[in-house]
Amino acid sequence: MVDVFISYSRRDQAMVAMLARAVEAAGYEVWWDAELPPHQSYGDVITEKIANTKAAIVVWSTSAVKSEWVRAEADMARNQRKLIQTALDNVTPPLPFNQIQYAEMGDWRGEDDHPAWRKVKLSLAELCGQPGNPAASTRPIVGPPPSQYPPQPAAMPREASGSAARWPLFAGIGIATVALALAGGVLLGHGFVAAPPPPAVLSPSTVSAPTVAVASTRPVIAAPAVPAVNEPALPPNPADMTFADSSTRLLTPSDIASLGPTTLRVARNEIYARKGRRFQDPWLRAWFSRYAWYRPSADEVTLNPIERQNVDLLQQAEQHYR
């Protein structure tokens, strides 16, 4: 029997992932629809999960209050006397849920001593009893950057922003001018060769302006300079990792015994993320794109023997929740 069900809006997925990991770290088993089996009906699974959990946390937000699914799930949990309400964006739960106390967690970033999170833990202890493993994890729960609901896409590379992004326009104007002048010279019997226009003045940038040169009677257009390569990726921050050393140390069953399905999934995929894997799953993309060290560069990456064994171990543990 799962201890805790979480109801939320897709827009708030990054926050809910952090909440799920915190609840698991507190020693409770969690289910949310990131774990939804692909072969089962959404409605059937949700009804079954809420009925078989001890507590249901509803995350109200500007989008959640408009969701019929969130309202229906909250109503089921309220009728079964297992509802725990949280709120983001300074949102007040809609009628009739505004008659029940709720915890405002808009500024929570995973701190264990945050007043709202402490309220949630007290409610969990009352509804679920004392957690099976209260000291399940001492790792920090890393939250999304402030005001980042939903997770924002990775920053635009420098060569695609600002004045650097405008050099093709200037280059095109210069090339078109030379081409017109050359065509005019041909029509006049090669009696005229146009001088190249003055180079466009760009603001300081890592991108050099294209160069136009004239030799004899033939204008020669030089290729534009190659944009500067992005800065190298930052080394991963151990605080962002479930297991910072999972590329160099074999994990043991005792290392992962207390982890729930969400944390196991993150731990397994962070091995790939460190290698720069491009994730097809939107949830995984959103999760790892929050970190400055994550630089997706390949659909498939090569793992060393230790990493392969750790992936297998974590994957086997995940199977127990399916």
C-alpha cells in the first residue's frame, strides 16, 4: 500500500518532483502520475491509487485550480478524510477546499525547517503514522530555481542571442549589394567594378563579421567566421546529485534501500545526464535542464562498467514499484 498520493497540475511538475523526493526522504512511499503505467487507464489508476493511499497531497496553483482532474482528485481525498493541501503562487484553494487549512509552499526550495514543509510532515505523520524509515536520506532536496514554474528551457547559446544573432542579416545585405554591382558591370561590358560597401559595424561579440574582398575584376566573398564555441560545461554539483559518485563507485543494495520510485529514476538517469544525454522524456528534460552543468549533446552515450552496473541495480529496484 502506497503511503502518499500527490495531485497537481502539469505546469508545476518541477516543484512536485522536489516534493515527491522530500516525502520519500522523510520515509514515506509516494505515488504520482510520473509513475503511471502506459497500459492502464488514467482514471482507473488514479481512483485506485487514491483509495489505497493513506494521505493525498494536493498542490494548488493558478493552473491547478482550473484543472477538473485536480479538483476531482482533491474531492475524492477530502471525502476519504486523507486530504493534505499545499499552495503555490499565493493561490487560495477554490471552493469548497478553501474551508480547509493549507500550507503555502511557493518559496520552499527543499529546506527541512521550512514552516510549510513542517506542517506537511505533521499531517503526514498523523495520517500515515510514523514513517517506516524517518532518516531515509540525509541528502539535500534540491529545488527548482526561484520563480521557475514550469521549468524554463535551457539558456539560449550566446551565438543565437543579441547582436551576434544579427550578423547573417548584415552579411546578406553586403553580399546582395556586391552581387547587384557585379551584375551592373556585366551589363555595361565589364566597364565598371563596384567597390565593396563598408563593413557593417557590430557590437562586440564572439562572432566576426563576414568579409568581402575584391581581386582584379572578380569580387571574392569570404566565408563568415565560425561562431565561437560555447563555454565548457561546468562540473556537476554534488548537491544536485542523488549519488555524486555513481560513475566511480559501485552502489550497494543498502545504498538504495530507502529510495522511492521517483528518486531511483532520477538517480539512474543522472548517470546519463552527466554524459550529456539528450532525454526524449519531457519530465527528465525538465528536471536536468535546471542544472548549469547539464549540457545535452547526444542521444546515446557510452557508460563505463561501473556506471552500467549501477544503472542495472537502480533499474531492478524501480521494477519493484511497477
